Amino acid sequence: GTAVAAARLGAAAPAVTVATGLGGPAEATIVGTDTRVGAAAAALATGTLVHALDFDDTHAGGLVHATAVVLPAVFAVGEQTGASGREVLTAAVVGYEVACRVAAAAPHGFHRGGLHATMVAGVFSSAAVAARLMGLDAATTTNALGIAGSQAGGLLAFLGTGASTKQLHPGFASQAGIIAARLAAAGATGPVTVFDGPHGVYDALATGPFDAGSILTGLGEVWETGAIGIKPWPTCQLAHATMAAAQDALVRSGAAPSDVAAVHAQVHPDSASVVCATDRDLTRPASPYAAKFSLPWSVAAMILDGRVGTDTYDERALARPDVSALAAAVSWDVVAAPSSVAADAPGEVELVLHDGTRIRGHVDRSPGGGTAPLSQDALLAKLTGNVGPLAVPLADAVASLADAAGLDDLITLAARAASTDPTPSEALA
């Protein structure tokens, strides 16, 4: 079992190794293992594991991977403090609201400046989660948020290089937030103007318009947690609408994948800058992770295989000449969608068949969120593909968490799932 788990850590393995060696009291478990380390170290490793395959959820308005930064802090500090299941869930919602609202206040503004919104917003959500579970008062929590702001960052320099820093960002953010809360509890102070003052996070790190006041709009009445979408495919969210539109065109037309000679898409400007960037080879990606950020390669794989899974992005798949050839025949126009943020924009494609026939495909938005949520069957199928036969017990444990005395049962199940082979085409997400 341990060998299976180790083999499936992939890009997260260094984070697990480093977290295990950081020392400190055995406060919390690295989720998916039986290794106990300090809570901040556990969050570093768990956050990296959650995001390792880019198969985790996305809040479209903030373009932020909320669970990747919330879950590690909730589990680590929840286990450390002996929190009940209901306390854990309450802290999770606190974290989700903070992550989504902080990111959405500057739509694509962090990405536009070369920063990963998940890490920028994630330090605040993790600090809020830790403060809640530690029982800190409002003044101390304010200091924790102020301290966390000085650790916001996360460069997008990984794009096209194969570097694993993107997978590390949620781990960094979760660890930083926990440390910020501990520093505040110990008497350190942070600026109360971290959001809305000069040299605050938006003033310093956001490119383009932002509205810091929107963080509080409808707070406690409008729940951004419910707007988080769950990915059907383990690739960049900004490619999903185009992939779904291509799938729609192929299915409705009844054409065979081999009939497709070319693809033309309409792409939101903020999506194009990430998944259609021409400063790197989009038809022969440099690494599996680079392939996840290539719209042409991902669309070609979807058309040729009729599906996309974790096996789509392994090293062997990158060598497929058929995918590279069709990817080279994918073109796009950058089309503004003023009423939509990039991750919530519609998908529009035209397939050109070898006989000259043109087929249009359209989706109102990418599947998995908003008006197109995944069904319960699809959710369970995704979970089963990732964790195998323990999917149903895990789903049941999550569903009953509000009535659980703590996290022990869920953490034990996660460790068992990680040491069990999933279905052949999938891996731990």
C-alpha cells in the first residue's frame, strides 16, 4: 500500500518529503498518508497534493482553486485543535468565502500581472480558517490577515516550462496562513489596511481594475461557496469551455474524430493569454503540465479520444503524433465577452471536416459549475476514478461530517484510498 501511494504522489512527492523532515510536534496528518507532522508542514504537503493534477475545483469569478488552499488548512488545524465535524465545515465555509471574494475583487487582475490568484488569495483564506479553528478574536484575526498579506504571491513563470511551482502554490498558501495566525496569536501585528489601503494587496499586486469593497458585498447573504465549480477534466479551467464546445460539435454531428481536419475557436482574451500563449509550443508541450495549459493540445485530445482523463497528460501521451498534428490545425480568434469572466465565458468552435463540411459547437459555459453543474452520478464517477473502491465510503463520510466528532475517520479513509489502486486510467487528485 505504501508503495502504491508513493508512486502516485508524482509532482507532490518533494513537498511530502520536505514536510516530513520539517520536524515539530505530530499535530496533523498529511492527507492521503499515515504521516503526522506539524500542522503547518502538513498543510504544505496536503495543499500540493490537492493541486498536483490540476483536477481540483475552480471559482470562476476569482479564477481561484478554493479547495486547494482551504482543505489543507481545515484538515491540519482541525486535527490539531480536535475540532468537531461541524466546526471543521464552518471553518471551511469561512475559508471558501475569503478565497473566492478576495480573488474576485480583482477579476483576472492577479493573473494579468503574472501572479497565481490561488496563492494570492489563499494566504488570506488559510489565515481565516486557522484563526477560526484556533478561536482567535476579531482583533487577532485582523492581524493574522494583515500578516498573511505579506506572504501573497505565486509567480506564473511555470507556464510552459514544466516547473512544478504551480502545484506548490496552494501548499505555500496554506502553510503561510497557518503561520500568520500563529504569529498573530503570539502578538505579531499586521496592517489593517492590507486590502483597502495604500500598498495593500490590490494596490501592490493587482493589474487592472479592482474593487476591494466588493469583498464584503452580500457577506453572509450571498454565498460564493455555492458558485465553486468542479472540473470534469484535469486541465486548466480556461480551456474547458472550448473543449466542451468541440465535444458538443462532434457528438451532435455524428462525425468521426478522423473526419476532423481543423478546428477554429473563439476564446476570451483572459483565457487566450494563459492557454493560447504563442511564446511556447502549444502543439508539442514541454511537459505534461504544460499540456494542461495548451488549449490546442487539449482540444485535439478531446476530439480524438472523445474523453480527457489523467492519462491524457502522461509522458507517453505527449509523444502522440496524432494529437500534435490536430493541435497544429487548431486556430482561434480572441473575442471579448464583456458580460463574462474568462472561466465563465461561453465556448464556441467550428470543426472543419476533410470534405469541407463545417460544424459549429457551442456551450454557454464550461461544465461543472454555475448553470451546468456536474450531476451526483458524475461526481461519484470522478471520485471513483480517483480513489477507486473506497469512493462510496469516502463520499458518505464527507456527507455525514457535520455529525462527526472529528476528522479521524475521514483521514483514515483517505489514507486507505491513497494506498489502493484506482481505475487504470485515473490517479489520485
